[in-house]
Amino acid sequence: MTVYVRCENDGRWRLWVRSAAGESPAGVRLNRGGMFPYETLYDHQDHAQATYQAGRLQEYIDDRDRVLVANRKKKERWS
């Protein structure tokens, strides 16, 4: 899953997620599981702030994936 920043028609910046399932606004998919603070997913006033939040979100997703893979490997080892 890759997080990127896109400028909307109203001039605000928003986080988007690109994955095998396609592209969607970050809040639509990620908020279902409460993965990241809600207020950081939506409209930002400038590109710098949106890019910073995209980096934080990408780091969070990568850390979560690492934990899931490690747990899966541990489970397979004990099976």
C-alpha cells in the first residue's frame, strides 16, 4: 500500500492510498479499522503539511505490515 498526496479541485490537499485494490481517499479504507487518527487523513491547507502526514501514515502502515508478517511467521513456526 502506498500513500500519496493529491490536490483536489478546491485547492486543498488530500491523502490517497494506492494498493492492489485500486486508488481511494485514505480515510475511506483506513478508517474502517481505526488504523490512523481521523483528522490527519482529510483536507490539508498546504502541500508541506499533507506530505508530512502522508509520510507518517506510510510509516505507520509499514510498521503494521512488519508486525503482521512477524506474527504470521511465528505462528507458522509453532504449528
